[in-house]
Amino acid sequence: MKFLFITTLLVLFEASIGFGQKGKAAPDFYPLGYSGETWTGEVVDFNNELRILTLSNKNGKNSETFVAVIPDAPYQWVRDMYKNRVVDFAFDKKSKTQTYRYMGSGEFAGDILPSGAANGTEMRDNPPEANVMSEFAQFKGRKITVYYTRASRTVGGQKETYNDVWRIRILK
């Protein structure tokens, strides 16, 4: 029995090493339509004109990169449920307010809807129009987690998919 428990822990540990950069968002309030995808890595490159951050995550000999598109939309510094400071962009860029819904698996006590959260949703006003981020040099060399959704657009008659970021959590 003890052997089975230790073997299970080792398998879980190895799996977390192999897939540590791509993850699922922890229980918290998220915009309607957010699938829960995250990616963690160090910002190794940025392009202010195209609004692109390139993240890298090195694991021993292996290295993976992730390209994130930062929206050309107002942002605001807020705190997530765990009191981490995060940069939030409007998820629905056409709406004046954003609706956030509590997402948690319900498997653990920490996943239970926090007290004071009416019906598991909350409304937030969009940030002021003047709060548009145009310089990404502040992120270079920092380890961040981006919260993103897969989106598509047509550029020059060609349809392309990209990783549309709506939240950035700075880790170091």
C-alpha cells in the first residue's frame, strides 16, 4: 500500500515537471467564456508595435516558447482572490462592464464559493480608456503567468489563430 502511494506521488510529480508551464487557472472569479488556460514562463522578447510577448520555459535540456498577444485595450491593476496583484484587460471589449463568474472544481474546501459572493457572479466596470499599455519592456526577464483564450482573426485575407491574453500575473 505504501509503495502504491509513493509511486502515485512520483508519477504526479513527473507529470507536473513535464507540463509545468501550461496549466489550468486556480479557483477564482473569471470572465464568462474563459476556458481556464494559463501559461507560465519568462518573458524573453516583446514587440510593442504588434503587442506580442514571447515567453520561454526551460526544463533541463528542454525549452518551450509561447507567443501571447496583449490586447490593445484598457487595463487595470487588481488583486485576484489570492491577493496576488494582476493586470486585467477587458475580456469582452464591446461591453461597458465585465461579468465574472466563480470557477472552481468543488473538490476541495478552497474551491467552495467564497462568502459574500452573490450567486457566484460579480460585475466590474471596465478600466478607464486612458489606461492603455503601449510599452512592454517592464516585463522583459520577468516570470509571469498569462491567462488566455484561443481566438482567431483575418489578416490580409488569411485566417490566423492566436493566444489572446486578458490577465497577467507577475511572479518575479
